[in-house]
Amino acid sequence: MATSLSWTSVWAASMQAAWPLGSPVAQPDLSRALSDPDHGLENQSLRMVVTPALWGRQLRLRLCNTFGDRPLHIRGAGIALHLGGGAIESTTWRAARFAGQDAVVIAAGASLWSDAITLDWLDDPASLLLRGRTLAIDWHIDGASGPLSWHAKAMTTSYLSLPGVRAAGQPGALDFPCSTTSWFLVDALDMMLPADSAAIVAFGDSLTDGTHTTLNSPDRWPDLLQRRLWQAGHANLAVLNAGIGSNQIAWPRALDGQTGWRGGVAGVERLERDVLSLSGVRTVIWLEGINDFSDNGRRDLDLVLAALREGVQRLRAAGLQVWGCTLPSALHSWRPGHGSALQDGLRRAFNAAIRTPGLFDHLLDFDAVTLDAVSGGLAAEVDQDSTTGSRGDGIHPGRGGQLGMAQTIDLSALVATTR
């Protein structure tokens, strides 16, 4: 009997604003490729590098113009195995079509799924050799793009051609001389997988997005959770990262008319786009709130908890399980806007409130595994910048802290929520 198949999202990135609003990590100089935020890219190609959590013989990708102010003209899209640097394995290049067409126009504020792309070169989608392999997604922009929707903190290097150069699908790295540690204009990738496959969305702010984790060596807690699931034999579950640096639960709401915040629209406002519009999602793990209590937040505990409850209810109404997380400490942080006793008092009150039975289906105590009980701040052994090797900022756990957070997750309980 034939196995039932369906689309499951296997990679995602939350668009947060139009470039350059955001907080990238180790961003190279983009001036050769991209210099004017209003003009954007012009007659240029992009090669965005992504890591699918699971593989199938068919995939589709979603291009987006979320924060654009004009139609985006795309042509020549396709995918290939990433060979390293800016190069691809040319024999694996497969073109993407949109309603059968090579060229497509994406309206301002819109997104668009491609048609199914068959990976006829892929012999065994379940091969262990595919775990951690990267794909390159290429396309060319005709004319000027205008404001570019982006995810600033990709923690992965991708590539841009020079203006006036059409390089999509070309195998060599020389066609893409400009590098970036951000993702532009693409926010989801699906694979056609057996029906028992499912996606788990890690939703939140920079603690999930990956500040102070290791560039090009995925060690954010969602990445580490994914590897734990693989190692435990759960090769049908994909962990998706929907973190945005500086994001808040409760602000800015769409009704505020705020479009210029580097952390993107409030978490409660982006659930449809970044969770519910994805394929095969069964469970959400929500780690967020520390920015709501910073100098840039509203510092209103009741407002934050009300927005959180609103979001949880919306996710549950869609049939999803929702896990919550206690907030790690930011006390004594030197990062602007963080570190005060006021913020820490609100954080501890928030943690106490979300322990109330019934708010979440399960609670993860990330605070307990990152806290220095004496100082009340982050423990020294987790407070490090794993990309630069420098000291931490007192708010973002580096690789060791992210590992501790991922290890607290009960895999048996998590897997049960996806069935």
C-alpha cells in the first residue's frame, strides 16, 4: 500500500523588517551589493543557504515581499545542493516554477509558494548523510527591488551577486562575490513527507534566534533539539526556528502603526505568518518576554501576560500544543536597555505567573539551567559569545547555555505532542 504523503515545513525564517533594521551577527560590508535601503537590489541574484531539518523527494519554497512597498519581479529561481562558500553542485540544480512560470511578480506585503520541485537526484531521503546538509536557494530580481524584507540574524552565510549580474543557477562562487549573514526574501521550505511527519516551532526572540551562538555551526537550542531528536530515532520531526532578535510578546501591535522596530511586530501579532501558515505544525515552544521588560519595552506585566494568553488561545484553537519557557536572567547585563533590578523583578514575576497550571501544556525551566544563584545573573560558564570568543553580555547564553536549555526538554513528552 502506498504511503500517504503531505507537505511539512522543514526550514523557516521569520521576516522582521526591511533591511537594514535588525541585529545581524558578523555582517560583512554589503556596500558593493546593497547600499540604498529604498532602492534595494537591482538586477541581481541571491543565493540563500538553508539547512532542511528533513528531506523528501519533492520540495517547495516560499518567497516573500512582506515589508516591500512595490511589486517584486522574480525569475530564474531554483535550488541545488550547497557545495561550500558561494558554490553549488551544478548537477543537482533544479528550477522552480510558480504556477508553471519561470517569472513571477510578488505584490507588496505578499508571499508566494513555488510549485513542487522534484529532487530526482536524491536516492534516499532518509540517509544519515543528508542530516545537516545545506541547500542553496537562488533567484534573480528584475529591476529594483525596493525595500528588502529580511531576517537579520541568520547565523548562516549566504551570497549576493553584484548589481547587473544574473547568476542564479550558476555553479561557481565567483558569480556571488558578496556575502551576508542574513536571509532575504525567503521564509519557508517544505518537503513532501510521510503523513506522520510534523513540525515543532521554536518561537521567540534573540534567545532563540541565536545571539552569541556560533556563526555557521548551528548550536542554537532549536538546532541542538533537532539533533537530539535525530539521535533518538525521531527522523520524522522538524524543528523550525521562528526567533527574532529584540522581538516582544506584546508590542508593537499592528494597530500601533509601527513599522520601524528592529525586533519586528509583536509575537502575538505574527503567529499567523510565522507559525500557523507553515505546514504540518503540531507544537510550539514559546520563549519570550525579556524584551517586554527592557527599556525598549512597555514594562507592563499584566499587558504582557494578557497578550501571551491571547496568543496561546489562538494556537490552541488551531489544534496546537503550546509549551512555555521560564526566562533566563538578564540581571547585571551591560547590553543597552537590559540589566536593571526593575527588569529582573518583572522577569521573576513573569516566571512565577507562567508556572500557573493550565496556561501552557508543558513548562521548560530555562532559567534554572542558566542562573547563577549567588549573583542572580547568568552563570559565568554559559555567559559567552561563541562566535567571537569574547565575554558574554549577561543576557544571551552562548553555546554551553544553549546546550543546557536543549537538554532540559523531555523528548518523550515532546514527541507525544506531535502525534
